[in-house]
Amino acid sequence: MVETESSPEALTTETTAERSPHVLLAENEKESAPPQSVETANDQEIISSHKIKEELMSNENEMEQEQEQEQEQEQEDEQKEHCSTSKSQISLQAYLQKYYLQFLSVVAQTVKDKPNVLGFNTMNEPSNGMAGASDLNSQTYPTPLANPLSFFDGMRLGSGESLRAEQYTKPFLYQKTVTLNPDRIMAWKSAEHDVWRTMGVYEVNDANKRILLKPNYFKLEKGKNFLDDFMVPFYEKVRGAVCEQNERFVIFAEPHIEIMDFSIEKAPEALDAEKFAWAPHWYDGLTLILKRYLPFVAVVPPRLLPVFSKRLIDKALASTINAIKTSGKPNMYVLLGETGGPMNMAFNRDECDNNYFHSTMALDRTLRAIERNNLDTTIWCYDANNTWQEGDRWNGEDFSIRTTSGIMNNRGLLSAVRPFVVTVGQDLEVVSQTFDPSTDSKRFELVVRRPTDEVDDGNDLDGGKDVVVYLPRIHFMSNPKVSLSAGTFKINADAQELTWKGVTFESRKKKNVCKLVIMNR
């Protein structure tokens, strides 16, 4: 059957598995073509096959290019959104938050059944860093302290540049001019890894000088703010990680600290008052920075104007605390998450000669303002390892009311340990509590009222349950003098408690109050 090798039928009966796709396509063309001689048909089939092969190869190349472009676009999008799971592409923010949230989740799982664990703070004193800075040439601290630098100065130092800068040991107290980064060490792995230079925030010219190109690179868009756009999503992530273990946990949302903005942050509208508490921090700023108690002057935010005399200082600080108390949303619990006072105020650096008088008075001034507003608070701090030489072993701070060295292990207790309301009747609310530990009488005053106006329904004017006051024996003798505007009292010396019974009011109006005063005789 030699003839079959050159016949058209032989071409159409080859095994399909041994033939390439473009040959099969050529057959389809041949079948639809007009009859031709065998030789012409073979030539035409070969030509058609080559053309189709070229077209297919061209299409394959185009598809590969499109796929490569799509992959590049996907990688670019992932880098922009910081969503890539690749170790080389995940942002530092996403990486740190991931493991921080995992840490909180593990702690929440460990204590989820502990009845004395109320909830979790989101993060201690977070910072907005450079986010929102309108000019990278601006100073990063409100007063000359340590080495006053701008944000751009920080970038320059990180890039390996050496800078001359003034040095202040205390605010406004110039000491000398020093050279920072004298060895020109670079913080980045290489110049190519310098994020700010890569993003075009600055450039290095031929003279190796850093030139700032985008001073407003971190300025937020109009209508944006750090609290709503950055902190609120973080609060929600913390709640998700913690409340996954136990839904009853309260999340104490703490606002960020913007060092150049002294206004009191309001709780964001996006926070659910049923799920979040608001927990800002506050300190007596002048005392904190100077580490000195000046009884005749204070500086009060947000305007930072000096206030003189004890009466005006107390009024101004109480007004500030009131602004904090009302910074939450309606029905949102507000806690002063941290306050206190430095203990290392002694003019004589010998601890044995330090009676902590100034520290005690400074702490009392802060706590008086808090009591006048009946604001719940937590005092920073108790450090079991505190020493006179090293303080709390962090950032030069020395706030602990307990120390392990010296002749006085307890510090500032005359101010830190105070009488306060333990429980109050369900039909009552505390208006204010005031206490003065500096006098022999140790006068404590408590004012209560009805939370709302009530319609006279014919019932008596009993205020509800009893009011219980903690009465520390460090201040009060066993038989103090007690004055009441209504009701009776009973003292339990062993429990260090006074119970105020039968709180009644002359009218049902909210403005009508009852008062309790306790003094040493």
C-alpha cells in the first residue's frame, strides 16, 4: 500500500495523539477548501500550519505578559494595603498588631473566668508618631528638653548623618551643645532600605546633604483625624480579640497622646457605650516635668496659662478633671486611667533626709481635683522593685508609693490613702467628695443627691440603700466628729467603715442635696 503514503486519506488517518493542535486546525481548513491536487493541498497545509503556530505562540506570549502584569499589579496592591502574607511585604504595623492582639487573646483566655477581672485597656499611652504632622520641620516637643529635634532631624540621624544639637537637662535649662550620632551609624540595613528616602520624602544631593522635599507628607487629609481613622479600628480589633474569650469584658479605650496638642480628646462617636469605656490619662504637667511641687503656681491645659494661688489652682485643676469626666459619650463609663505624682522631689539627694513632704502634697493636689468631680481613677504606680537610686527602672520615672530602699518604704501614703465612698444607695448619686490631709482635723466632706427629679407618689423620701464610707485609721481616730444633714451613722472601727443610714431629702428635686462631714475632734 505504497500509494496510501501520498494520498489525502493517509493524512487524515494519522493517530490524533501524535499530531499537534495546529495540524488538526489545518485539516479543518483543508476540508472546507475547494478540491485541489494532492501536491497543492500538502503545500497549503504546511503554510497554514506555520501561520497558525505563529499566531498561537504570539497569543501565548501576550497571555504570559498579561499574567505577569496582573501579578505585578496584585503585588503592588498588596504592598499598598499591607495585606500580603509574605514576610517580605507585611508592614511593621500589621506585624506588630497581629502579635499584640494574639498576646491579649492569650491573656484574656487565661483570666476569662476570673470574677475580679473587669476588662482590658487597649494600649498604654499610644502615640500618633508622625501621622498628622503638618510640617516635618516642626519641633516634636513643646519645651526645650533633652535634645530638641524636628521629625526631619530624626530622619537625618537615622540615615547616618551626624548632627549638632543643644542639650537641656531640664525644661529650658540649657546644659551644652553635643554631637548626635558621631559615628554616622545608619538605622537602616542600607540606603536602599531607607523608607523615607525611597518614598521621596527627602533626597540626598551631590554634596551629601539631606533635602526635605515633602514637609507635609504625613499631614492628614481634610476631614480626617487620627483618633477616628486609626485608633477606632484598633479599638475594635482589641475588643474582637479579648471578647472572643468572654463577652462580658469591658474594653477601656485609651486615646493616643499627641505631644503637641493639649486638648482633651472626646470619645469617638463610633464607639459603642455598651461595649467600651473611655480611659484617658492625666497628670499635673508642671509638677511632672519639673519634678518639683510649686504650691503657688500650676499650668493648666489646653491653653497652658499659669494659674496662681491655692484656691485658683484647685478650681482650675477641678475644671480640667471635669472636662475629662464629661469627655465620654452619653451613658459611657469614664475612668481616669492613670494619674499620680513623682516621688523624687527631694532637694537633698540623700533619701534618709527625705520625708516625701513635697511628693505627698503634690499627689494630694491631684487627688483633690479628682474627688471634687467624683471621678473613678487609678494611681500610677506600684513597683515592687523600686529603689531610691533607680526609681521605677524606666524612663527616669519614680512614681511608686512603695520602695525597697531607705528608712521610709511607704511614700505619699497620707495622700494616697484617703476616705472615699465604697457603696452608695441605688437612688442616690455622689456629687463630690473632698478631703484635706494637711490639717490636724483631716476634714472629709461628702455630698449626695437624687440622680433625677421624681414625681411625688406619696412614698417617703428615703434615699434608698445605705452609704458606706471607708474611714482609714491612718487619718481618723476611733471616735471622730460626724455631722449629718439627715439620717444617722454607725462606725465599724475594725472594718474602718462608716455607714450613713436614712438619707432623706426635703424635696424631690435633683438639686436638693445631703451632706456628710467627718473630722477628728
